[in-house]
Amino acid sequence: MNLPGDPPVIAIVGAGEMGASVGRRLREAGARILISLSGRSAASADRVERARLEVVYDDRRLTDGVDYILSIVPPGAAVEVAERLRTPLRNAASPPLFVDCNAIAPTTMHGIAHLLDPLLVVDAGIIGGPPIPGSQDPAAGPRFYASGPHAHRLVALTRYGLDIVVIDAPIGAASGLKLSYAGLTKGFTALAAAIVTAATRDGLAEALRIELARTQPQFLDRIDRFVPSMFPKAYRWVAEMEQIAEFIADPAAGATIYEAAARLYEAIAADILDGQPQERFASLTRFRPPSSS
């Protein structure tokens, strides 16, 4: 563990776009960053190399002599990460603060905290896209909401380029806020994808676009911006929709909406071939304004 005043040592589990970008932001601000590439793809290794992060493969090195561990993985892997690190964390001479930054239901977050007890755990939810490379402006990146009795300890990382807001609430609150936000944003994308697909199937896409432009231009703008860009991320959103369904809990209160959204994203992900959607969902990338020519 570092001496007081030394830059922190931060381990990141998760070498996706968000994990690597957050690591780069922290490194550029002076922190030492360790990142796990265990079981990750060549694309992950390339992201980590470009971010100039220190790679470790041994979980003992990932947990011993570290101040913080940030778990930034797909929601379906969040519990697996906690289970994997539980023993090395408990064996560490001075266990770091474990920060779960994943899009998981409060019940899942409570389970992780219970699994790691008596270790110090923070519930964190990330809202927004990855940090902009080369910028140390906290506004040029996502916001980390943190809750739980140890959440205040995460505030120290604001000195290293992160935008952190502590919610005065127990573990589960930050996760609930993250899923509430994602339920609106990614939920709208799922609804739009389903309706545009059906309208296109019946030859109504152009008429729908004209009417949206006339009466709901904000809807049309969001469809154009977010539906086509969803394709490479659809596989990651399956478990997130399932976690939102668990967060809502009651089928009569809307949980089944997100179970269906999970199945839709699952189908879109399965239909992608070489980065391009096959015919069933290809219409979503063509729902564009008519040519001005």
C-alpha cells in the first residue's frame, strides 16, 4: 500500500472500451494502473496497449499492494469477478477498496457485498460514455455515482480526472440509479428497434419517418443517433436488460418489458455477421432521411 500522499495504485478488472479508457484517464493524471487481461481477447489487449496500462495475470498481484480495485465488466460477469477475487482479497496484507462499477441490480450488488464481507465494498454506477483520450476534464467522460458506507473514499479519485458523486444512501442505490437511467436510454433504443423493424417489414418506414419528423423530431433524432450504433454493443446489453427486469421485479410493473428487450438484443447480436446485421434487422441501419438529391 502506498504511503500517504503517494499516487494511488488502482487495479482494473475489465479491458473493454470503458475499463481501458478509465484506466488511461487515471494513468495520465498520475495514478499507477494495473489491469487484468486474463481470458480477454486480442482486441482487449490492443486497447490496453494503446492506453499504456500495466498488465498483470496473477490475481495476487492484482489485489496486494493496491489501493482500489475497479470492476468494470459486462453485468453478467460481475458476480464471477467478485467470486474470483474473494480469496486473494482476503489474503492481501492490506486489502484494497473493492468498487463494483457494473450495471447490475441492487439485489445483485447486495449479493456481491455479502460475498466479500468483511472487505470494504463500494457500489458504483457509471453513467455516460468512456473518457475522451487526452483530456483531464471530468466533464469529458462519464460520471461515477457511488453509494454505501465507504463511498466517500472514492472521492479521492476526483484528483485523477474522474467525475464522482456520492449518494448518501446504502449499497444498492448507485446500481439502482444506473439501471433507472439505462432503462430509459437503452429501453428507448429497444422499443425503437422493434417498431422500426416491424414498420419496415410492412413497407411503412418512409411514412413513419415523415410523421416522426412532423410531430416527434426529438424521437427521430434519437433513433438516427442511437439505433444504428447499438449493433456492436447489443451482446453487452442482454444481461443489462435482465438486470433491469430484476430491479423492477414485478412483472405487472414492467419487468417483462425488459425481459423482452433482453431477448431482442440477444436476437440482434446473434444476427450480426462480420459486424453487419443480417436481413432481419438490416432495415435499422437504413432508417435514414430521404436523399436531398
